[in-house]
Amino acid sequence: MAFESRAPELLDAPDIVQVLKVNRLVLARLMAVRLLVIVLLVAVPVVLSRVAESNSILLTLPIVAGVFVFIGTVYRAIYGIRVTQCARVLRDYPLEFHPRVIKKRERRTQYGDVFEVKVTTPGQHGAPLMLAVNAAGRRRWPEGMEDGAWLAGDLPFGGVLVVPGSNAMLFLKPADWDKTARKREEAGPERTARAQRAKLNSRTTYAVMMRSSA
């Protein structure tokens, strides 16, 4: 693999400003496309109704669809977008390269795809299973992740993965918050305070990060 043959200390960490800029642009494009679809679904039937002087119920169907797309967009923006949360983490934690990120499985939700991953560290065992979502709302697994990624955070609390090259971000939280409780209790005051500043110190209540059984 491209990065495994090189020592982590020889790799150049991504520019955080550029990483956030790229993800905010991706998010803006995603929202713009969805808003354009909503406008077209609402506006076109209204125009056709006035031009044809028709009150056909068929012309109201796209409007109803537009309302549902709008509601879905609002919910996805609230529960599935994690760019702001990632920015907090990147302010408080340095980026460290991890040569192996393993995707165990993925689950599709109405808010976005949730991936179960393990971020391994050479020489260490027992990496916790993490839930990951694309910070900017994309559904697909980022390309290049198999060659390693940059991690900012503290895995018992959560963190951010940044993919080399594309600068795609994944927001992470432990898959089993209760199971990792002991590691957080043993973290010490400095690590705990840092997690609090990054708002990683509590169980997520966001639907996109929750297991279907939660």
C-alpha cells in the first residue's frame, strides 16, 4: 500500500484549513443541489398550472414530493452533517497518521451511511470498534482510506479521520459507548478536559450515529 512503506513521521499532515474548506464546499454543493430540486418540484407545477389554467390534482403531486424532500434535507442537515463538530476536534487535537483503517460493515440510514470501522495503531491491540459518518453528508465510503488516514481525536471519546489526497472527513464515535467507559475513566484529567473542549465527552444523541437497535 502507498503509505504503509513510509514512516508516519515522514508524511506531511493535511492542512486543516484546506481540509475544512474542501468539506464545506462539498456540503454547500450538496445542499445547493437539494434546494434546486425542491424549487423545481414546487415551482414547475405552479407555472404549468397558471399557463394551462388547470387545477389538476396531478400538478400537486410534485409539490408534495418537494415538501418531503425539504423535510428530509432539514433532518439530514441537523442529524447527519458533522463538519462543525469535526472543526472543533481539529482545533484541539493534532493529526496522527494511522496506516490501516478497516471497514467492517456499513448501514444506510435516511440521514447518511454509517460505517463500522477499526483504526489500528502499529504495536497496539484492542482498537475499539467505531461508528463513522461522512462529515459533509456524502453517502459513499471515501476512496483512498485503505491506504491509511490521519486521525485527530481520542478513540475512547471519538475523533475525526481525514483521507490523504481527497481531504474527505469521517466523524467517529465509539460503537459501544458503555463498553469504552472504563477507558474514558482511566484517561486522566488532561485527556478528559481536551475531549470536553472538543465536545467528544458525551454519548451522541444524533440519529445518524446510532445503531438500529439503540
